[in-house]
Amino acid sequence: MTQSFDVAVIGAGPGGYVAAIRCAQLGLNTISIDEWENSQGKASLGGTCLNVGCIPSKALLESSENYERAAHKFSAHGIKLQDLSIDVPVMIARKDKIVSSFTGGIAMLFRKNKITAMHGRGTLLKSNNEREAWQVEVKNGDKVEVVEAKHIIIATGSTPRLLSMAPVDNERILDNVGALALTEIPQRLGVIGAGVIGLEMGSVWRRLGSEVTILESLPAFLSAADEQIAKEAQKIFTKELGLLIQTGIKISAIRSSNESITVEYTDSQGELLKLEVDKLIVAVGRVPNTSGLGAENVGLKLDGHGRIEVDGHCRTNLSNVYAVGDVVRGPMLAHKASEEGSAVAEIIAGQAGHVDLNTIPWVIYTSPEIAWVGKNEQELKSAGVQYKVGQFPFMANGRARALGETSGFVKVIADADTDRILGIHMIGPYVSEMISEAVVAMEFAASSEDIARIVHAHPSLSEVLHEAALSLDKRALHI
């Protein structure tokens, strides 16, 4: 007999598992269908983010930053170390333990909320109009089952974009999975793509001793960020961290031998160059994962980028079918997917779920960190918006000085007439935590004056945001 549910969620990444939990909290009988397997071939909830993305990368970043502090910064505190070394397998084991604790935690939350978890690939079959339900095939190896649900939430995430000339084997040529599982430090590491994954993984292995070269096809570094922030980041990553970053390049060939990998490319000046490395990370973005979903069988509409078309409430063109996260429009960010998943659950339950894509924070967990929300200067100039800018450096902040982390600044952009905040951009220590104040301010349509009038604790890094808001009217106090 076919099992029937109120909601079937296909995918158990940040969008899917949050959607399933919220549906269950709202009293909906929910099944989660997910095909992810760990390296041992066992079902592992959490999708890319928890298994081979957000969480493991942050674990390695923390390990590498601790190593760098011990090697280069502890002496300024009077702390002396001798014979410093890094045990890479132990570092990787720590990362794996963190991952398994979180994926196991989601399984526990599913049990707590009485969510049925089914391992396998979910494919939409058809709508059963008589029963007002959708049929979903779940295939796990040779085992095939069919379940029914009144509502479907698609949260199948994204997969790495591939380069035909660089076939990933995760031995020599790596994607994010292989980059997170290296058991020794490569002497020479190449990275194709200067996005979030490329910069974070390049930073990890550079701190541990690799010679890292990052090749980016776009002419500008971090083109999604505010131009001033991007220039500051490139300067810091190049001069302080030692990353070699080349933009505006065009790769003509990638050749692999037993000894090395050679990347042939033309630089921004048209000169033909060769890069020889021991390992190569391919990080050229991600694409929506709709493979095997059955979109063509049921008439589910996709756009020109392969994303599922949805309206402002994540509804697809099919009745009672929703889609969230990386598989739809908007930034490919875990927290955006989670909020969409929660919002859709509330909509299904008759509530007013909502996500404002204009106030989604972006974070890059390099050192220093980069974070922003809202519009940047180049976007406002292009739109002809009149604005004013204030900024303040971490160098002039007491807490940053005490931490020994003084690189970067905070930048506040506000409407020239109304003073309403249009965007806030940061590069510096722990800005991944500071950006939330900026998001709250924008959600409540705050002005720069509102932030300027709020008392910020002293000494704290948040004072840099306070001073940046003050500086819009030339009232900054400590510079």
C-alpha cells in the first residue's frame, strides 16, 4: 500500500531539512526524501552544506588560522613555541567528527519531530487528481518505492560546475569534496575560480604552507562584492596571506602527468603562460541540481539557467509544488535556503511565510572575513541612485587592536535624501557576526542616523559599524 503524507520534501540540505522540521512543527505529516551518502556509502542528512560545504570548510579554516596564529602571531603576546607542526590527518579527522555530529543531529531532530526519512532519489511521477496528491518515486539502488503527498517541496540544491578540460577525480584534480579531504599539504596548489570556495580553500592550504595560485576568468576580483571591499581584499590576500591571484585569464589546456598538472592559460595582457601544480582545485561555481527530478515528465518549468521557476512565495507552475534554495532564483546560500524552506512550510500551513531577498547577508569566511547586505556602490551608480557613504577602519578600534586583527573597514551606504540604509559592507575580523546588526537595520528600514544613535558596547568590534554610521555626517569620533 502506498504511503501517504501531507508534505514530501525532496532533498535534506539546509533548505530541505529545515522545511521538513517546520512542516512537522506545524502538524503536517512529513516525509523527507534524500539520496546523499557519506564516504562509507551510508545515508547522511544535511546535503552539501553539512557534508562537504559550509561546516567542514569552516572547521578547516579554523584549524589553519590557529596554525597561522601560533606560527606568526603568538610571539607578539609573549607566547613562545618551538618545533611547531601540523598533523593533517588529525585536522581532517576533527573536521569529519564535526560533520558526523551535525548530520547525526539532524537525524535526531527528524525522530524528535516524527518525520519519516527515506533514503534514495526522489522523482516526481504524476499528480493523482482524485486523491489530490502527487506521486513520488524513491529509488535506492534496486529498491523502488512510491509515496504520495498533497504538497511537494523541492530542495535538491546544487552541484559543482564542471570543466570539460579538467575532469575531477578527487585525487589530483579536485572539487570541493576533494579539497576538504586532502591528507597532506601540497607543495604547489592551483585553484581555478576566485569565488567563495576557491578563496576559502586556497586560504586553508596557503596558511599550512602551500604555494597557492588562483586563476579567475572574470576581469574583476570578487565582482559580486562592493568594488572598494574587493580591492582591499585582494590587497590583503596578496600581500599578507601570500595568495597569487590572477584575474581576466583564459585557460587553453590542462594536462596531467604522473609528476604534476600543467595549466596553460592566457593572462589579462594576452601573454601565454603555464602553471605547474601538484594539486588543482576546480571551483568555478555551482549549478542547480534538477537531474533525475522528473521535471520534463510533469511539466515543471525551468528557466534558461536550469533553475526551477518560482514566484515570490516559491510556488512553481505546478499546483501544490514548491521549490527552495539553490535550485531557484536568488543567491546560493544555505541561510537563504533555510529561510525559504521555513517560509514555504508556513505557507502550506496557511500562514504568511516570507523571505526578503534584498536583505540576505553574504559572508566569505576568509581572514579577514568579508560580509555585506544590500546594494553596493557600483549597483547604485548604475541605477542612478543618489547616495552618501561613511566608513571606518578596524585599525582605529580598541578591540581589534587587542585581538591583533586590524585589517579592513566597515562601509555604510545610505540614500542621499532620506538617509535610509541601502547597503552595509565589511571586511575585517568576525564580520560574519557583525553583519546581522546590518540586516536587522535594513529589515526595519533604518537610517544611518538610527545606527549612529544606538549605544554600542565598548570595547567591541561593533563600534566600527557605529563609527561608520557617524561618519556619513562627518561625526566619526576616533579618526
